Amino acid sequence: MAESQMDASRGRMIVRCLSPGCVHVALLDARTLFGSTRDWPAAGTSQRFRCVCGGRESKVSYAAGGTPVEAEPTPDAIHLWA
């Protein structure tokens, strides 16, 4: 599958904080942040992001098309962890 087709099929990247009691979610454009799909974070548990609550454990997933209704994402709720 061509890289452009993979980008379209994976859609947007959703990063959800896994800290107890935290409900922060960020909806991000992985292509803008990471470029080529080979540089995108794998779906699943990650410590690559840091939430505004201080949590460093997050769940990365991808959604094609629309946003899941589970939680309303805040654009800057989670920032890249340096």
C-alpha cells in the first residue's frame, strides 16, 4: 500500500491520557507532527506524550474520518514530551 493511502486509512491520531481520574484527550494530525507514516507512533500504550495533568502514560489510536463520541478532544490537552 502506498504511503498516501496509509495516511488516509489511518486518519487522525487520538491521544488519551491514562492517568487515574484524568479525562484529557487530544486529536492530532500525525502527518503534520511526524511526517512520513514510518515515524508515526504505534497504536497502543505510549510514554511519548505528556498530558497537562502531568501524566506520561497515554493510549494512542487512529480514527479514519470523524471523531469518536467518547470524549470531546481539546486541541492542546496533550503536548509532545521532550
